[in-house]
Amino acid sequence: MNDDTWRNDVTMLDTPPTEAQAPSRPSDDRVGIWLVGARGSIGTTVAVGLHVIANELAAPTGCTTAGDEFVGVPLPRFADLVLGGHDISSTPLSTRAHQLAEAGMIPPRLVSAARAGLEQAEAEIRPGYDPAGHHGPQAEAVRRLAADISGFRERHGLRTVVVVDVTSTEPLPDDRPEFHDRDLLAAVLADADGAPLPASAITALAAIESGSAYACFTPSAGLTLPAIHALADERGIAFAGQDGKTGETLLRTAIAPMFVARGMHVHSWAGANLLGGGDGATLADPEAVRSKLASKTRGLRSLVGEHVVAPLHIDNVPDLGDIKTAWDHIHAEGFLGSRITMQTIWSAYDSMLAAPLILDIARLLALAEEAGVRGVVPELGFFFKDPWGSDVHDFSKQAAELYAWAHATGEGVAAATAARRSEALGR
Ligand SMILES: NC(=O)c1ccc[n+]([C@@H]2O[C@H](COP(=O)([O-])OP(=O)(O)OC[C@H]3O[C@@H](n4cnc5c(N)ncnc54)[C@H](O)[C@@H]3O)[C@@H](O)[C@H]2O)c1
């Protein structure tokens, strides 16, 4: 790695950078994170976390991109990230943050310390697309949302904006011809009376229309609809998804390769999830939970084989709030048919697992945009249950691919920056 390195923020906290080591990005090199679902549990946790990390009131523990593996990669600094977003809820961010503090999730002193950050983010939240209250063609909604994102970029002089969908999980839509055909899609968007497209598709279209990078943290349809995917490719935005890999699935994709590598045969992998909060309430709907159950088992099947018996339950337990508990029972067969069982219990505040990933994804997609990467970024599959553009689910392989991609992409960006500088000096 070259010595004129960009330093990640962990080392900056640990040892103040010297002149020679200090990142030399221009101060106007700011990047926007536009959270769709900005007032939700994840959105609020990101707003508090970003403010306290950027102001060095807390270390970026849990952020992959702040680790040693990313030293030398020219990522935007946390202090260069600016928050905005859409939501259909009108509960202010500060109220949500206090609720999450009272529930024991975010330390109250950090919520108090983040007051200014919450106010700044609040000022950049615009009404989202609410399917229940929308009248007229959906194309108008796409234009309005895209204009909100473009306005955010212009107001803050942002180099790039990364749109991240963190809205409530939607039911999976039944397949329709317009999902596959650009002309039909355009006709449906222009029709005030036709069957509406899912809200996640409107979000993805607004990201494309505004020329922003896009990430889908939910299992909703969004950019997976082929006609919208084709539009994103044509427009040349960088994108990644889908459905954040934060808890039980993270554990599964780390452990499952071990059984396989030791030649064991996994018969069954049963799981039960208990959670409350907004996500728990949404997933109590049997239609909404279908998309989540599908994305959670796909990775497991690809790792241990399609034969695996993998019953999975997600139950809403409102008093648990944002604490998610996941029990897994694994039954495998070893030497001469011997029985092996393993049981795991994972318990954590779900949004505290998700928020650092949002910051990581935004920093990495900003890097991709700066490097001119277009289309899906498969290496960001590391962050997702259902990685787009990749069939790699094995966590350690995903980590190796991510590190290699970040360094190669970062080297390209650093070389281009150096060339621009020497050209400017020569003028
Ligand atoms: N560890 C995790 O927390 C985790 C992991 C993977 C995926 N996810 C997914 O992330 C999403 C968000 O999780 P959460 O816990 O923050 O949920 P939440 O219910 O607390 O927040 C969702 C927010 O989205 C808003 N919203 C709903 N529809 C909208 C629309 N059309 N436009 C704009 N805003 C809209 C809601 O008002 C709410 O503020 C869920 O889909 C969840 O499945 C979470």
C-alpha cells in the first residue's frame, strides 16, 4: 500500500494525523446520504450516530469501513457526510431519538449531544411518497421526489448523493408485464388510474431520475423490477442491495461454510426471530413477512444445499422494542453418521447493527461513483442478505472481495486525483 495513505477514521481517533498523513481531500468534497424512511428506527439511529462520530464524541465501532482493512482507501470522511431524506411519518427525529433512548437503545447522553445534528437532518427531511394519500400519475411523485434529492445536492454543494431505502418492508407484488417492459412501465407511471407500482419502485425511480447512487436495505421490490434495473444501468448510477445482513443471517453465513468445509452434512437449520419496534409491527403482516423470509433463507440454501430443511419464524413481540432475538437450531451429520447439533442465540438492538452499515454503504457507493463505477456493485453484497450481482454468501469470501474491490477502486481514484493535482500545478 502506498504511504501517502488516506487514513480511516478509527486511526484518526486513535492517533491525530500528522501533516504528512492528513487526508488531503478538499473541504467541499461532501457526500449526501438521502434516507428514504429517515424518521424510522434505522434513520434516527444513523442521524444520532453520524453526528457523534463526525464530531469525535464516539468511535465508529461497528463500521466496517473504519477498520484497518480500509486504511489507504480514499473514502469520504464521516464529517463530510450530510443527511437528508423522505418519510411519510411526521414524528420529528428528536422525538424518535428520545423514544429510542427511553427504550434503552441509544445512550441518552449521545441523543443530547446530537441535538444539532438531529436539527440539521430534520431540516432536510421532505414528505415521502405515500401510496395511501397519493392522487394523480405516479410519474409526478417520481419527479417530486427526484427534485427533492437534486435540491439537497445543490443546497449543500454535494459531490454525490447516495439514496438508501430504509422504509418499512413491503409485501412482494405479483408479477406484472410493466415490471419487464420500459414502455409499459412509462405508460403505467403516466396513468393516474392504473394499478400503482409499489412505493419502493417509486423510490428507486426517483434515485435514478436524480442521478444518485442507490442502495436497497429492505427486501422490497424496488430496483429488482427488471425494467427499473435496466433504467438504472442505462443511467449509469452505481447501486447495491438487498436487505441488510445484520444479525441472524450474518451469523449463518459465517458459520455455515464451516460445516461445509469440514465435510459435514447439514440436515436442518431452524430459526425463530422475536422482535418489536416498527419493523416487528410491519412483519406481523403475513404478506410483508414473505419477502423477509425469502431473503433470509436464500443464502443458507446456497451455502449448505437446497436439501436443507429450514423452517423460519418471525414473531412480533411489541414489548421487546428494537431488541431482536434470534434462535437457531442446526442439525448436522458427521463421521459415520454421527449426530451434531448446534444452537445459537443472537440478541442485539437491530437498528444499532444496521446504522453503521448504512454509513459504510454510503461511503463505499460514494467511492464507486467517484471512480466512475456504473451499475451494480457486487462486492457490496457483503452487507446484504440477498446480494445483487453475486451468488457469494460466504461471509469471509465476501469480506475478502470487498477489501480487494475497495483498494483497487481507491487506487484508481487516488491516481486520478494525483494526476489532476499535478496538472493544476503545471498550469
Ligand atoms: N437490522 C435491521 O434493523 C434491518 C436489517 C435488514 C433490513 N432492515 C429493513 O430496514 C427497514 C427499516 O427498518 P426500521 O427498523 O428502521 O423500520 P421502521 O418501521 O422503524 O422505519 C421505517 C420508516 O419508513 C417510513 N416509511 C414507510 N413507507 C414510506 C414511504 N413510502 N416513503 C418514505 N418513508 C416511508 C416509516 O414512516 C418509518 O419512519 C425495514 O424494511 C427492515 O426490514 C432492517
